[in-house]
Amino acid sequence: MSEEMRRISEVKKAQRQKAQEGSTNLNGEQIFFRSCNTCHPSGRQGMGPALDQLATHFPDDQALKAFIRKGKNMMPPQPPSVINDQELDNLVDYLRDLKFD
């Protein structure tokens, strides 16, 4: 391996390690209360809509994740620097399990 390739590999490794160290890996409920609950209190209508129709509007997790990442109107985008991929998975699992009695 050339010196340049070795250096690039080391830089990429350091970047991955730094990203992992910066991760909080919060569970879905923690992410929800940190990032979503203000506008969707307990999943109900607030400044944002109620979340009881998520399955209808977002039948698969990829569509929901894309929506969360992009945001819309007043809902801010949630890029990986705010919610890492593991936390996004945790959030989607939490949202799918919300109960509306």
C-alpha cells in the first residue's frame, strides 16, 4: 500500500472513530422527547399534527426516515449530525409503537 493510501485510510478511520465518539445513541423515547415532543406532545396534535396516522402516510420505514431527515414546513430536518442513523432507527421503532387509546 502506498504511503498516500495508508494516510487516507488512517484519516478515514479517525473520522469514523470521532463520529462514533460523538454519538449519544439515545433510545427512541429519549430522541422523541428531545426532538419531537414539543410539537407532537405524546404523539398528539400540538403545533404539529398527531402521529396516529404514521402507518397510513409512511407505510415503510425508509419513507418515514427520509421525511424525518428532510423535514417539511415548520418541522426542521434532522440530519445525521443531530440524530445519528442508530438513533433514527430507534426513533422510528418508538414512533411505530406509539399507542393512541
